[in-house]
Amino acid sequence: TQGHLQSALEAKTDAFKACYEDALTRDRELKGPMELILDVHQESGEVTKAKVGKTKIEDKKMKKCVKKATKDVKVPEPPGVPVEGHYTLKFGFEE
């Protein structure tokens, strides 16, 4: 399930990038990792809850944008049990 969740979130890269680019208009020095904690529904595979975990990024608007971007994330194979997935986004780092 973690691999499926990671793939589903990677499909949202452009949405996460847009959140970051918007935040850069408020703080040009903004960068760092941002942990996402996601609850995945056991039968539908849909993300039912998203929250930001560990991060040094304090931009509330960006955090809200990132959470909103996960709204329609769905893993292709429902896990059969409730799952809490953790995923770390990295903003402002060279890849």
C-alpha cells in the first residue's frame, strides 16, 4: 500500500509544486521537508484525512494548499484495513 500511495502522490507533483511556488511569493527563502500523514480508507483506497506532520515550513497557506492537493488521491488497490501513510515532500532542494 505504501508504494501505491507514493505513486498516487507523485502524480500530484505539479499541484505540490504550485503550492510551493505560491509560498515563495511570500518568502523567497522557504525550503525544507514537509511530512504528510494520510489516512487511507480500507475499502475505497481513498485518502480520507491529510495532515502535515514534521516540517520547518511555517507557511499556513502552503500547508493548507498541500493538504487540499491530496483531496482526490486514491490508491489503486484498497488495503483491506485502515492505513496511515507517511510521505515526505522536499521543497527547495536540487534533485
